[in-house]
Amino acid sequence: MIGDREHDVYGARAHGIDCLGAAWGYGGEAELARAGAREVCATPADLLAPLGLAPVGLGS
């Protein structure tokens, strides 16, 4: 799951799934880390690596 508030992290954990923190949202990095997010990402592009995805180029 990807969430931007501590409640997202707690809810994911309650259902047995990991939560990546979206620090660009409402909660911020400290709140998400304190709640136990698997990793806190500063930007949407930072989600790619934890999700096992590679960036897509815009042409060659």
C-alpha cells in the first residue's frame, strides 16, 4: 500500500501488508517513519525502486 498518513500505515499493518510512505502528502516524513512505514519516499518517482520498477524513458 502507498499512504501519506500514519493511519494508512497502521491500517496496512492491521491487514498484514506493507506500506510505503508518501512524504509529499499530508503526513510528512517524520509521521510516516514514526508509524513504521516500510520506506518513506520523498517523491512519486522514489516509489519505483521499492516497487521493483524501472524508470521509463521518454525517447532515445
